[in-house]
Amino acid sequence: MAGIRRSKGTAQTGKRPWAAADLRALFAPLDSRRILDVRDRALLLVGFAGAFRRSELVGLDVTDLEFNTAGLIVSIRRSRTDQEGQGRRVGIPWSWISTPPR
């Protein structure tokens, strides 16, 4: 059956993409005084701005983040679409993160 589906083709059901309003709804219950909530908010923002998969986000380490004058560079070591395991670097400009440091 899988071979028939591949040769004939089937329509995939897509999901509605997230919007900024969806992020605001996720941030509403987070408390900016709790370190875990600050971490969660940062992960959600980086994931949204970089269009990362969940598996890519949970695989991040502090050493994978590089801040520079242009913004944030995130090194993804392994991804579902990276079959050869070469990794990739994704740039996120300061406008998505906050203002640049002085």
C-alpha cells in the first residue's frame, strides 16, 4: 500500500503556521522572575525566529549559541533533513532577539 501511495501521490494535511499572537498566548502564564520561565521564553523565541524543529531545539547547548554584532548564530549539529550529519548555522538578526549589546 505504501508503494501505491508513493507512485500515485496523496495530499498531505498541513498545519496552520504559528503567528505572533500564538506566541503571546504562550508567554502569558510565564513569570519573568523565574529562571525556568525565562529559559522557556528564550527557547520559544529562538525556535520561532529560526524556524527550528522541536528536536533541533532540545538538542541545543549553550556552546551552540554565538552572539555577535549582527545577532545570534545558532549551530544545529543534527537535523532530520540533514541526512549526512554536516550540521548548519542559522543566523537570527537582533531585531528578533532584542537590541544589540553596547
